[in-house]
Amino acid sequence: MCSFLADGVGFFFLWVTWLDMQCMEIYVKYYYDIKGSETMPKGTIITLPGEMLPASRPLQQKPLVQRLHDCLSSCKSYLCLEQLINPDRLLLNAVAFFIGRVSIMGEIGPFGLALFAAVAQVSRAKAAVAAVLTTLGVLSTGRYYEGELYFFALMLYFGFVDKPAKMERRSWKVLLFVFGTLFLGEGLPMLWQDVTLYNLLQVIFNAAIGMLLVYIFLPGVTILACRNRSRQVSSEMLMCLVILLSAAIAGFGGITAFGYSVRNMVGSLVIMALAFSGAGLGTIVGVAVGLVVDLTNNNSVMVVSLYAVGGLLAGAFRSLGKFAVIAGFLLGCIIAVLCFGRMEEFYAVLTEAAVGAAVIMFIPARQLEMWANSLKESKIGADREADIVKNAAMKLAEISGMFGSLAAAGNTSGIVSAKVREEETTQLLTRVGEQVCGLCTKRTECWDNNFYRTYQTMLDALARFEQGDMENIKMPRILRESCIKHEELEKYILTVISSNYTQLYWKKKAAAARQAMNDQITAIAEVMGDLAREVKKEPPQEEEKAAAILEKAAFVGCQLETVKVSCIDGSFVVEAEKIPCKGNRECVNTVLPLVSAMLRKRMTIETKCGKACANSNCRISLRTAACYKVNTGIASAIKEPEKISGDACSVVKLGERRVALVLSDGMGSGVSAAGKSLLAVEFLKKLLVADFSVDVAVKTVNSLLLLQQSEESYATIDLVVIDLNVGEAEFLKVGAASSFIKRVGEVSVIKSATLPVGILQDVEIEQVKWTLAPGDIIVLVSDGVVDSPNSNSHGKSWVVNFLRRVTETDSQKIAEKILCQAREMSGGNCRDDMTVLVGKISEI
């Protein structure tokens, strides 16, 4: 502690000395400017008539920050603090301090050094202050060794790296400086420790991530460091600024005020401030803040949705003024908490958002609009929006790759563990040989003449004692017959293994926890990679159909200016613009039947009348209407004597054209099984509603169950996604019982041979697509229904025969009859949880 205080005092002294040098330089310039004016030659002063002089501008009240700035400028202390409180540098300085506080998993912290490198490339004049603030940020978290590393690295930079050179050469020097500093700073202490492959790879990836962060921070730092209003902000710079601000918000960590998170307050403030630039930027900022800040949060879906929905609504209401932006953000927070969170989080979320809103209230609306305009791109249109989406996908892919690299570094733990285990075995055999065989008369015969046989039998003995009951295990027969000290050898091996048993147990626990952390990082990387790929996807454009609609509309006297037709899985979306009509509703009476006839689909229409909007163009959006509907019925019975069912099921509406039927059977019965099945169903519902693909959703649920504390935590998943437009069903079964489809008098069986989720890291997914027809009945059952005690000789065939004979058409009655028959075959007692989910397809 004393050494740290001494280092801190020395660091502060050097910092003050450097600032004094800067102050002296400014003071000298100021002094000579004044002296130069005093030595000017004297001349005659002529007073001109008043009418020839322009009237002076009336005095205006300056803002509070500017008045404080002017007041301090008259003091000598201002010269030392000018670079810290300068309004043009205040935001960059705050970001530098809080970026220094950020670390990954409490160990990896290359963010501060990467930000300094980015600032040094953009503005050399602001690099020194950024260096001081990032170092102070690191020290404020208690990472004292890393703070000392930053100090000496920055001194090295200003001494050797920061020299005039070509931009390309200087950029490479800065990148190599970041990589070398992080590598040597964490690699040198390993020379005095046990060097393992895992630790070495972790150091290499830490340094590589630092280099990657320099490229990510560089465009965002350009916006903060160079306040040029004429500068054009590109989409890449905007996305990097969002990532930079999100990382800075994460630097607040667990700081609280009266029990409320300061980090969440600042996050709400930043989202509302940037939402003045539009709903798109507000949503992107919300997603970025949610992902970066609450990356390890158990309820990260709620956090991301909270900020994303809040940013979306705040940006959507920006045209109505500051109060509407605040109301939109608060409304989004309420919606997200009610849909994805818990009621005990409701008041905390609202309070934290309200504090951010209160700060926004004190910022002048003109200042907010100026910030919003400075972040808007100079070119607006479809091409620029496409660039934003493309760059957003690229940044998400880069972040996904970063976490993939972290997971890859952790996956080497198996190799390292095997190597460590081999070294421990060798040391154990050496100790046994020295203690028992050192003075034995047959040492030469055992260890010199028959070394390999003795070595192998000793390994067999160690394996027996480690894997079995140590009190009842005997030595191998060969060792008992050849060793004259086998009893002494057996006692010594038993003593050594008993002393190492506790250490071995905790090593296995640590390895399991490390593997669970790697699995979580891998799952996050996969989800972000899939999200990047989904963002890149664009619906295929049907240009021929769009041209045909334009031509046909012109032929009937309806002038459409633009038409865009896209098709996703057989569902059409038509967007068009036209000049306002005279009130005869051409959009409904002409455009709707024309498009429906040409596409041969029943369409729904949404319009924005141009006549009601100051005679602007009418905007028309047509979508394929649903042709089918699903009537569902659910029946369940609880295993005796439990009070809660271990099965869980749900019917989820996915937009306007899809419905999902979900059934999950948790391992065992009662509360434990109910927790697993409910967790799987609820998480799967949220991912599907968020428009994740089915396979990605199931893999994410599998990763979630793998992270549970219990050794055995798995559940089956029986999922059917029905497309109501085309009448197609997609079955996905993971360890679930067979499903049934009845059409008239025939019954088809959908089988599964995969293991439940939560057992293996890589889950096997089998998808079956089925074309449905009106009147088809889909039946999902848990294994308690199919495997009734008295149905062992029939198996699932009894369900097939029962469905063939049933004449009911109501879904609920069919489910109740199947459950009643299953209970009857079980002798009236439920020996397992039973659940039946029935869905009947009918035409609209």
C-alpha cells in the first residue's frame, strides 16, 4: 500500500510539473503579446463622428459554463485547468476517464490505452490530457498494477513514439506501441509464475483486442476531438461514436446513488440526447448500450429491449419537442419492463430514467437540436440508410469476432489441464519412488531393469485409488507379487491421494466454472454474429412485378410515382407513392384490388393520405393477408403427489403472419422440472418474438440451460411455427415425444431422435416442413401421454388409433379427450406429468 501511495504521489508530481510547463508556455505567449503592444510607436488618436461608427451589439447573457470559463481565465490557476474544463474538451475528457475504468471479466482492460492511441492520432494536443485521465480512471478501480503500466507506457510514448513522421508510418507505430505495451505489461510478470498456454494466449488476445479497439474508437474520437460544424459525419463515424459512448457508460460500473444505478441514469440521458437525431439512431444507441453495459446480466434480453424500445419511441416523437422525447423514452421503458421484466424492477427503472429525463430538462432545446444536426449525415436517402445498416452489421460482426477470440482463448483450458495433470502425476510418482523405493534392496531390479513395467503398474495403482473407494481398493496383482514393500507403498499412495483430494476437487470446480464462462461468451458471440447476418439481409426485390403494377395503374388512370415490391417466404410487401386524389380514395378502390389481382393474393392496406398532410404524396403499404387461422386447446394433468406440473406450453403470435406452438418437458417432476421447462418456454418466446430464427433461438436456450448450477439441467423442446399466409408448418423437435397431424381419417407421425437441450454444447436440430390444409389438426404431447404405463405394448400407436376414431372438431375437446384416455390407460393415476396441445387449421 505504501509503495502504491509513493507511486501515486510521484505520478501526481510529474503530472503537475507537466501542466506547469504548459502554463508557462501560455503565459510567455501572453506576456510577449502585451509587451509587444506596449512598445508600439505612439500616434495621434482621432475621434470620428458618432454616425460614422457602427452601433455596438447589445450585451447578451452568456451561458453558465462560458461565464465560469471567462471568470477562471483571469486567474493563474485557470492556465493549469483550462484543458480539463474547456467546454470543447469536457465530453472527451469525461469519456477518457470512464473508458479507463472499463474491463472485461474484471481482468482485461485495454480500453483506456486504445482510446489514448486513437486520441493521439487525431489530435496530438489533446493526447496528454487523455493520457492523464485514462490512467486516473484505471487507478480509480483499484487496478494499481495496470495504472503503473499505463504511466510508464505513456511516458515511453511521449519520449520515443510521438515524433514527427508520415501519417501511415505513425499509425503503424501507434498500433505496435499498443500491442507491445499490453503484451509486455502482462507477459513479463508471467516469467516469475507458472507459464501456461492458457495464460499466454490470454495475453496475446488481450493485446490484439487493444489494437482492434484503436480502429473502432478512432472515428468516434474524431467527432469528439474535432468540433468542426462543417465536417460531414459518415455512418461509420456515427456507429463508432455509439460504441465509444456505450463503453464509457459501462465505466460507471456499480456506482450507485441512494440505491439507484448511476450507470443506468447516464445511459438513459445519452439515449434521450441522441434520440433527437431520429428513431434509427435512438434504437441503435439503445441496443449498443444494452449489449455493452449489461453483457453479463442474467436478464440481458430485458435490458436490451428496455433501451432499444425507449430509444425508438423517443426518436419517433422528436418532432413534437423535448417533452415528447422524454415521454416516449419513459413509455418505452414501461412497455419493456411489463413485457420482459419483473414488477420489482418497475420502480427502479422508472426512477433511473426519470433522473436522466430531469437532466435533459435543464439542457436548452436549441443546444439539443444543434447536437442532433451535427450528427446527421450530409446525404439522406436510401443509399445512406443502406450504408448505415451495412456498417452496423460490420461493427456487430467485429464485436462478435472479438468475443469469439475471447472464447477461443478460454477453450484451450482442456489442453492446459491435461498438461498440468501429466506434470502432477510425474511429481507424484517421483515422491513415491523417493520415499518408498529409495532404500529398497530391489530398487535396481524394479526401476532399472523393468522400468516401463514398474511405471505402468504404478500408474494403474494411482488410477485405482483415484477412481474408486480408497478404503476397499487393492493394489494391482503384478505390483503385489513383485514389490516386497507393497503394504507400505499402498499406505503411502493412499496418504498422498487423500491430501490432494480437496485440491483436485476445487481444481475441477474452477475448470467447470471457466468452461461455463467460455460457453456464455461463445453464445454471445454467436447471437451477435447471427444478428449481424440478419441485419445484412435484404428482402429480394421483385422489379418485374413493380414495373407491371406501375404500367397497369397508369392504364386505369391511377398515376403511381414509385412502386417497390419485396417477397419474403411467399409473403409480398408492396410500398407505393402517388399524388393525392380528389377524395375518391383511389388507394382503397383502385390500388388495392389492382395489386391483389396481379399478385393473386389477398392483401391488407395501410395508407397515409397526402391530402390530409398539406397535399404531399400519398404513401401506400400493402401486405399479404393471412389466409388461415389456428384454434388451439390445452389440457394437462399433474403427476401425483406433486402440486405443480413439470411441463410448460404456450401459444405465441409472431407478428401478423406466424403462430408458434411450444411445449417443453423439464427433467423430473415438481418445482425443479417446472423451473427448467418454464425457463425454456419463456426464453424461447422472447427470442422468437424478437424475430430470431428458430435454430438460433433453440441454440441460445441450450446455452442458457448449460449455465445452470445443477449438474443435470435439461428440458425437451417441441416447437411448431405455422405460416398463416401460405399454410406451411415447420416442426422442430429436440428430445421431445412424437407429434401427430390428422387430415380427415389419416394420421401422420413426426418423430425425433435428438437429445434434450442442456446436455451437450452442440445441440442437434432436426427441422421438418409440412404443408397444411384447412381442417388439419396438429397434436403435441409430452412423454407422459405417449408412455402411459398400460400402453407399453402399443407405444405411440394408441394415440394414432385414438385420433383416427375421434369425431370432435373442437381443439379444446380433442385435447381433453386425449388426456382422459391417457389417464384411463394409466389406471386413473398420473405417474408422470401429462400435457396435450392441439391446434386446428381453418381457412379465413
